[in-house]
Amino acid sequence: MTPTELAALYRRELLEHVVPFWERHGIDRQCGGYFTCLDRRGNLYSTDKYLWLQGRAVWMFARLHGQVDCSRGWLDLAAQGAAFLRRWGRDKDSGRVYFALTRDGRPIHIQRKIYAEVFYLLAMTEMARATGQADYLDEARDLFWTIHDLWRRPEKLGRPLLSGTPRGSTLADPMVFLSMIEELSSLDDDPRYAALAEEMTHLALRHVKADRRVVLENVGPDGQAVDSPWGRLLNPGHAIEMGWFLIHQARRTGDQRLAATALDIIDWSMEAGWDAEYGGLYYFLDADGRPPLPLEWSMKLWWPMTEALYALLLAWRTSGDARYLALHRQVHDWAWRHLRDDECGEWFGYLDRQGRPTHELKGGPYKGFFHLPRALLYSIQLLSDPAAQP
């Protein structure tokens, strides 16, 4: 399949198979925001709303409006979600973003993590881009520095550092900062973003252990490996996602050494993470081959596969090495065969090791309108224009 043919296939998948599922079933036209707890056919099994998925859906609809087609009503769908977030999403006293709300906006739960804030910010940033309204950018900018403060001082999240609490870095944190900075810096010329992106890149690279060909999810305060299940944990899909984040950063800065490291990360993670017997990417592994503690370690989830689809195409465009096209085809064929739901639209999210659905849901507290359409959109853009960067 040529790049032009693959781009056309992914465009059909995005616009005829994925987006319509969420347009039909995921819009709460009564209370605002989006439903994510949908079964295979799009029927609701819960009306609870998870704020990081609300923010992701706002970002996705606004991005589709701006980069695909401004005539399909996607900005209206994004705007009603943004209005729901702004009305109900933040605690009035602390400014924190709730993790979950009832359908009509009453708070259920607030996490001791920064990720609901992160995706609220990305929603506001993309709304600023799509509408040109300064108030969206002002809110995103202010929230960014609030998130930064919460990350620097985790006790503000209600996470006390007890004497036995592992100290160090979790890979997700520098990754989300790189993502936020990529979005914000394209709209806001604050010089602090570049310095912080450099810091976060350095922090992310502490997790890369070239001598062992692994990317550790958690490392000690100085980047040292920690001999515990926490310290040996691998998430191949997450490392692959970090690989393309770092390629984006390398393109912005012209750092060829960083791009080469990112290609290594993608290589090692595909090598370690691909199940040679049944195909697909393992969810978790132990770096030393010991028993991984997460019970779902051998499951095959949708999002690592979608991250690999885009990352491998980007690796090919970055390096010119056709080996990445072969790996992409391997991932594509497995995903199309096991994850794609030809009958009802969208993709299954959770499969067992053999590739059989363990749940027939299309969305829930963690799966929504984001990873799959983002990967398809980014892949279309890359295949259509080699110089393109989302």
C-alpha cells in the first residue's frame, strides 16, 4: 500500500468509522459534555463524566475543525464540551479540576494527580486556536503554571511523602509537560516554555537505559534504576508514545541526537513489547523478566497500538528506514484484525493476550474520543505531507 493509499484508508477510517460513532452516541445534548461509558453499539451503561476524557474530546473536535473540515459542526461540539468543563469542571476554592462528575455536573471524585488538569488545559488551548478567543488562552496559560506548581509540590495534591514512599520520577510527568508545552508555545511566546521543555526532555531521558535497551516507567531521584517492581516496570506503548513526543521536540529544536535516541526508544519498545506468539503489544512487562505486578500485564489495549501506528510512520519519515514501514504494517494488520469493529464502528479497547475482546465497551473511564482519532489524524497528515508536524 502506497503512502497515498494508506492516507486515504486512514481518512475513511477516521471520518466514516470513528468520528460518526462519537457523534451519534457520545454527545450529551441535554446537559452538555460527552458520554464515554458506551457499550459496543453505543448504548450508555453509565452517565458519569470523566474530566480528562471530556478535555480530550474537546481537543479532538476542535482539532478536527481546524485541521480537517470547518463545515461539519465540530467546533459546536467542542464548544459545548468546553462550556461544560468551564461551568462544572473546577473546584471553586482550590481551582483543581475534578476527575469525575455526575451527568449534570456534580463532583464525584478528585484525584491526587495532575492529569485531569492537563487535559482541561489542552481543551482550552485548542479552543483558543480554533476560535481566536483570548479568554481560552488566558485560562490555559494560568492553569499551566498551577499544574507546574502542583507537580513541584505534590503535597498540594494531598500526596504526602511518607518515609517509605519511593522518590523519583514517573515517565508520565515529563511527557504531559512536553505535550502541554508543544500546544501552548505555538500560541504563546513565553520564553519559559523552551527552558522547561529542555528540562522535561532531560527528565524523560533519565528513564532511558541504553545499556539495557529499556525505558523504565519509574526511576530514582537521580535517574537511577530501582530494584523493585515499581522500578522495573515497563509499559511499551507508553515508551513508544514518548518516542514520538521526543521526535516532535527534536524537530522543533533541530536536535538530531535527540531524534536518534527517540528512534532507539521506539526500536527497543517494539522489540521487547511485541508478543511473538500472539501478536500485539503487551501492556506491562518487568525489565528483568520477573513477574509483573499489574494483573492486566499481558492484555492488549487499543491505545498502545494506536500510538505505535503513528510513531512508526514518524520514525520512517524521520530516518528514511523502510524497516519502520514493515513494523507499521505489522501493527496495522494486527490492529485491523483484532481491534477494529467492522459491524458497529470504532475499535474495541481491551483484549486478552490472544486478541479476543475481554470487554465489548467502546468507552469508559479511560477510553474515549482521543487516542485512536489522534493517531489516525496525525498519520494522515504525515503521509500526505512529509514535512507536516501536528
